[in-house]
Amino acid sequence: MTTFQWNDSLLTGNALIDSEHKELVKAINAFFDACARKIDGDEFQKILNFLNSYTIKHFSDEEQLQVKYKYPDYEKHKKFHETYKETVRKLMHEFIMKGINDELITRARHDIGEVIVTHIKTEDRRLATHIKSME
């Protein structure tokens, strides 16, 4: 079940950012696939852990680029990253505590999926444009 389709509308023009976004979208889709298949236990925990850890890795890499290229919206971008990581962490905890249910899936689809897709198409494109202008 592919919930979020990777396509050219998600490209920023920065090879590192785009490759990591592609992996992040895969991780998000693996999570929703696990929900659709009602996977539980250790396998579901592995999927949750990977999504959480890859989100942290990707945001760290992006923030390093922002510092390197003196991105003027660094603080705002970092604040989004912190809020998103907290949202992922809280939702993952809820899934562990309450199990897979439609209400959590709907909330996660918006809070984890739609929010990051919008962020990629707007803020991350601005970041990639800034980096390109500084090279």
C-alpha cells in the first residue's frame, strides 16, 4: 500500500536532500503498509524505530547543510524539525500503547505524511534553492 507516491513534485534539486527524502517517503509508506496489514509486535516496532531514527538522521543532515550554507531561515526550519520529530515520537508511542486503529492512522496520515510532503514542496525547495545560489 503506497500512501505517498514519490514523484517529481517532491524534488528539490539537491541530490542529498532528494535521496534522503525518497528514503523518508519509503519509511513513511512502510509504516502505513504495516498499519494496513495490522502488523504488530517486533516487526511493527522495527518499522516504527526505523521511521523515527531516519527522520532524526535526515533532519540532522539538512540542518548541517543549513549551517554550512548560512541558510537565513535556519531557526524556523530547525523549529519545524523539532516539532515534527516530537509529533512522530508521540504518535509512535500512541501506536505502541493503543495499537493500530483508524483514528491514529488518520491522524498519522496527516501529521506524519501530509505535513512532511507540504514541507518538502515549500520549505525544503527554498533551502535547496539557497544552497544552489551559494555554490
